[in-house]
Amino acid sequence: MNKMHKYQVYLFDLDGTVYAGNRPIESCISFINQLIKQEKKVVFVTNNATLMEKSLRSKLCKMGIESNNYTFVSSAMVCALYLKNQGIQQIHLLGSDALAFFCKKENIEIHSKNPQAVVVSLDISATYEQIAEAAYIIQKQQIPLIATNMDLRLPKDEFFVPGAGTIVFMVEQAAGVKAYVIGKPAHHMIAYIQKKYPHYRKEQFLMIGDNYFTDITFGIENSIDTCFVETGVHTMEFVEQQKKQPTFKYAHL
């Protein structure tokens, strides 16, 4: 564990790493507080596109994070910036209120009659009709499908619930297309973080998470050291069977 203190920028997944639903993962909370006291950079990097920074800060404070001296980056934030940078100003959105907020912030029309793309994220109120409509628009207008992330399940308390990937998968299958994915393990989020911390090299970053296919693969594919924690989606046994291994593996921090 001492070797993990050599880094300067610590990237933490949230669901399954810092907390499971409304249950804090105490060992991780304690580790984060240590890092903040040591004046390390702490960045919460989440694929969860339903989160807003204000509510997250309130939640983390109640869970025992002793300082607000950290940065929050979500797939919704980065997705909205990606759309803007690609010149996409009109979309059909099947997604969260948070994603709608970030898109509007970038002056993107979210329910256009002439969308340039269909954008999908986790939406806990999504209906069959809305999912069918998204697939229909893609086919009729021959436009791309963009997804914030492909997480199939999320830890909640002691169990798991469907993630954004389940909704995206249904749209993909119905429309006969593959989604372009913004969140982990794609490169978009690390590019965003590097712009915020331009004075740090990738060797000074450490990605910590519970999901091999998002968090750990994100680090490996973007040349960042990784730490797997067995507190969420995947087990130690599963991770040890994978060809590419994380830099560190712990049952918990």
C-alpha cells in the first residue's frame, strides 16, 4: 500500500469504489482524506451521467470526506463538451437531467426535430416507448448513436441494478448500430483531466476502481497505473484471470 503514495493525481471511480448506493466504503473514504491532507490531487471520475456536482459534494460530505478540495468529472460533462467540439448543436436525448443540464450549458438543443445524433445515458425513468423512439430516429434519419457509457450494472447497497449500458444495448440492437462511447474506458475523460492538470505527467496519475472493464481498462489503455479494489462489480478471482493486470490489487484500500 505504501507504493501507492508516490503518485500526485489520484483518479477515483465512485459507484462501487467510494460508495455502494448510499453506503460509504469506509476504507476508501479514509484513504481519500489522507490524500487530501497530503495535498495530493483527488479527482472523482465517474461514468454515472445522473450526477450533479452540488448533490455529489453534499453526499460525500455526509459520508465523511473532510474537504471540498477535489475535482469532479462525469461522462455527462465530457459528453456535452464532445458534442460541442464536434459541431453537434441539435440532438435527440434519451438521458438524465444532469446530461440535459450540461448539454444546455453548451447551447445544445436536446429535443430537436432535426437531430444530428441520438445521445443516450442512464435514465431511471426511461420507458419502452422512449427507447423505441430513439432507435426509430437513428434508422429514419441515419444519424449516429452516442452513449455516455456502457456500464451494464451498478452496485447499490448489497446488490446490483441495471446501468446505462442496458439501455444503450437495447437501442443498438433495435437500430442495428454501434454506439460511440464517451466514458471510461475511452480516452475522452483522461484528455479532459489532463487539460485541467497540464503540469502532471501520466506517470504521476493513478486510477482506482472496482470495475475491470471500465476503470482498470481505462487506466491500462491510457497508459496510467491502476489499482483494483474488490468492493464493487468484479471479484479478485475474475481480475486475476484477465490477460492485462492492474498495477495494484487490494480487497479494499
